[in-house]
Amino acid sequence: MTTFMDAFTAERATAAAKPRRPRVPLTVRAARAAARLLPRWAAIRTLVLSVAGLGLLTAAAWTLHLAAGLAVAGVSLLILEALSGGDRR
């Protein structure tokens, strides 16, 4: 009859003998997930530049007059809606 210590040592030896898969760092997993899920850099750049440019035009019109700022903000939102392709499916 084997003792507890013999059984424990034998089980630990078999567990240690199994080859382990190499660990993948969390940052590498996050980068792979981001590459699959996020749009391409050109699309992100276009979005940021469009929103920033229209925002700056709205801010400039807002400093001239309240009505001009509201009008430019409305036109900017319509342009963004057209650029985003809201009706396309």
C-alpha cells in the first residue's frame, strides 16, 4: 500500500513531466484582439480629422455669433451623417 507522500510525489512528478504551452503575454493578446476588432488606421485618421475639422469650424462660427454657431453645428452634423453612411446597409 502506498503512502500519501508517495502518491503525492508521483502525481507531482507526472504533472511536472508534461510539456507546458508557452504563455502569451497579456499585451500581445490585447494587440491581437485590437487588430481584429478595430478599423484600419486610415479610417480612424479620417474620422478624427473630419470630426476635429468640423468642430473647429463650428467653434469659429460660434465666436462670431450664436446663430452662426448653431447653423454651422447643424451643417456639421449633417455632413458627418453623410460621411458615416447612415442610410447604407
